Amino acid sequence: MLDPWAHLDDWNKPANVDQSTFDEIYASAMRRTEFARERRIVLRGKTTEMIDRIPDGSLDIAYIDGDHTLRGIAIDLIRTYPKVRPGGILGGDDYTPTIWQHADNFEPSLVCPFAAYFAESQEAPIVILRHSQFAIVKPQESKRSFRVIDTTNSYGARSLLPQISRRI
């Protein structure tokens, strides 16, 4: 489990709550994962601060539910992907068909399309799942092949220009 569980001054998203609320969220996360206490590893910090504590190729699955800004999803995917073994899965949430997931005073959510572009750059398939979830399947070196598998049939062609021009 890698998360700062902290208020971050440079993160403009609705979930950036005060520190006492984050302390409660952290305590709840620890209670809810108590069943796996012997197996869980908790790294409290930002991805850039903590990810190097995880050996490359050591994870069967990594699930990202972090900063959904372009900066955040780029850092999380680029830094986490090497930690997943070939045949493993790098997944996450908030893969929304619109970048305007939140009110106008928050940065756009760019998990979609960045996750798809990232998967394409790695020649890895990306599966779009219900409830705004995605999974990138890290291929074996000899079986690299990008494709989008949209199990929701609701994404279609992705173009940012119509979404951006609506807000200007």
C-alpha cells in the first residue's frame, strides 16, 4: 500500500482534505486490511519518494488510485510499470470518459486518455472495465501487442479537443 495519506499543497483535487481527515482515512485503511497484516507492506509517502523500495518485476498486480491529474497519472504509471512482472497487471480507477470529472475549479482528470497512450507506448493491451476501472496487462517481451478492450462499449474514439473547447 503506497499512499501519502497527507494533505498535499500541490494537489488540486477534491480528495485533498485536511490532515486530520487523512489520519482517519489511514486508520480506516489499516483496519480494513488487518486481515492481511502479515502480508501487507505500507509505504506512506508519494510515489516518487517510495516506489524505489519495491523491486522491479516483483508485483503480480499494482492498483493505482491516486492523483488523477496528468502529472499524477504520468508519474504513477511510468514509475510503477517496471515493478509489475511480465504477465502481471497494472490497473487503476477513475478511467472516466470525460476529463471533467470534477468541478471547474479542479484540474481535469486525465487517467483516460493517458493510461491508453501509456499502454500503447508499452505495446500492452488495456482493458476498460465497469465502474471506471482499467487494467494494463504487461506482456511477455515476445508477445507485445497494443489493443483496447472496452468491456463497457461506452468509450469509442477519444479526442480531447471537443472536451477542451466546451470549457473555453
